Amino acid sequence: MEEEFVVEEAGLRLVRLRYGEARLAEFYGHEHARREGDWWVVDAEPCLHSSITVRVSADSAMRLSTPSMTVPLTECIRAGGAIRMSVVSADHA
């Protein structure tokens, strides 16, 4: 599964969900997923998050991808730990 967010001044807005199998989209209540290549895609209800916390397991393939780079989260924190992501303006970085 992948979640796609757009960075906004007030936080991260969920815009799209991608599932590897149609049955997974249906399991999570998305009966009208559309096929795009290898993914089953659902446009999410726009939801703004001031921050997102992600827990990472040792065998996870979790990663943060941007247009310019991809960071495997297992390289950032130990297994069982969590990473919190939020938007900070360049003036405050």
C-alpha cells in the first residue's frame, strides 16, 4: 500500500491511496478503486494532517519518496521505533 500526500503550509494532505491488489482496496472499504498499471488507486477524501507518525518494523519496506529522492525509513530509525513527519517552513528549518 502507498499513501500519497501533498505538502501544504498547514501540513500534509492525503490525496491518493494505492493498493497492490483489488481485494485490499475493497477490504479497506474502497469498492470503486481503479486500475493504474500495477496499482489499484483510490482518490482519498482530502484530509489535512499537521503531522504523521509512522511505526517501522524490521522487515518493513517503508520509505519516504519525494520527486528528488527516496529514503528507506529503516535507515532512519531502529525496528519498532517511530518517525514523525511534519511540515516546517524553510524560515524555521
